[in-house]
Amino acid sequence: MKTRLFCYESLVILRGKLMRRFVKQADRGQSTLLPECLDDFIDESNPVRVIDVFVDALDLAEMSFEGVEPAATGRPSYHPSVLLKLYIYGYLNRLQSSRRLEREAGRNVEVMWLLGRLAPDHKTIADFRKDNGLALRRVCARFVELCRERPRRDGERCHRRQQVQGREQSRQELHAGESGTAACPAGGECRALSEPT
């Protein structure tokens, strides 16, 4: 009996030594003197920074968004730019549901940064979507245009364009070889110079 107790005590001591080898987690109840900055969690290349700059550059009144001018009475509302940022974030990350967007606003660090720690409820998000349907379509179309115009950082777009041009050129050469005509730069066929007149 005494041996079992001894084995148990040595196991506890051994377990304590093994536990020191793992990374220790922070205590959830520990208060900090200086809170962490939310901006430190968002990398410079994070797409939410693009969403933030894009929406801030828009003239929402010109695009006919409702609620740009706050009402004189009643409870203060969310500015349309806050809800638009959340909507575009959901558009990019395939989150269409208002309830899912509400949940992300309360737990996702990117969305917290994007909205300035505001967390609109699902009804507010759904009403914004319902009341601004045409304006949202315009903004999304403009955002897609912006994404298509901007070249990617790694040069993938240029590389892809070269691949497409290379395929087009080989197709034209293939057709020229079959029919005895040379490929025209304009996309049509030109007579070969070697053909007798």
C-alpha cells in the first residue's frame, strides 16, 4: 500500500515537471494595466484595410444610402458606412446571413477592427440590406471593378495575362499552319507573303 502511494506521489511530481515544458496560457481573469491595441492584430496586407479605405472614400449620400444624415430625435443609429463595411466583409467572406454577421462582429478581431468594436444586431443589418438594395449593388459593382483593376502583389495577374496571350498566339500559329495563311495581329487572317500573286 505504501508503494502505491509512493508511486502516485512520484507520478504527480513527474507530471509537474512535464507540464513546465508546455507554453503557459494567460489567466483569463488577469487584468492588464495597458490594454492591447486592436490595430496590432491586423496586418498591413489584410483585406479589411482595403474595405476600410474603400468605404471611407465613397460619397454615401451621392450613392443614395439612407441614414447618412442622422435623425434629430430618437435613438442614435449606426452610420451607413459602418454597416456597409460589415456587408462588404460578409460579401468577401461568403457570410450572407445577418445573424452570422452579427456573430462575427462580436467575436472576429478583423470585424472588431473594421467596425471600431461596434456590434450591430441582425435586425439592423437586415434592415440596412433591405432599405439600401440598389445602392449596395452599385457599391459591390464598384468594388469588383476596383479589384479587377488593381494588379496583385505577386504579379499573378501579369503572369496570367502572358499565359493567355501565349495560348492565343499558339492558336493563331496553329490555324495559320493549317490554312496556309499567317495570323493577323488584329485577330483575323492575312495572306501569307510567300504566297504567289
